[in-house]
Amino acid sequence: MQLPLRLVAFVAAVALIFGLSVSWARAQPRVYEPTGRVVVSGDNLGFRIVGKTSDGRPMGRLVIRQDGEWVEPNVLSGGLRVVTEK
């Protein structure tokens, strides 16, 4: 019993499309998994953990302690600045 060539080609095309769709869906990165508002800190500088990457590394933001509360700084730049008092 021999299957028609069109049926074999159709089944192969469906299997190929399904395989490519599954591969593409699994390749999408997971950005984070929420963990709460944990702050890993020193005295006045901390790191607020907001999630984890797909490989388990923590993601978050740098925070500073101001008036007893952890807040995110408005401006954070990579350069050095001269601090002057008024």
C-alpha cells in the first residue's frame, strides 16, 4: 500500500511547521520571575531585587536609604562628579 505523494508532502510540511514553531517558542527569553521587594543592602546603598532571569541571576535596581526608606535615585550616571556643599 503506497501513500499518495501529496499526502506525504502535506504531513511533512505540517511536522516541519510544528517543529519550527515549538523551537521558536522555546527560544523566547524569560525576562524575570517576580520575587517581591527584597533589598540586599549596606548602610545606605542597596540593591532591590525585583525578579530573576531564566538562569537564576537576580535582577533589580540600585536604591539608596533616604529618611529611613529605600528609594531609587533620580539620576545615576557612569561618570565622576565633583560634590560641593552649598
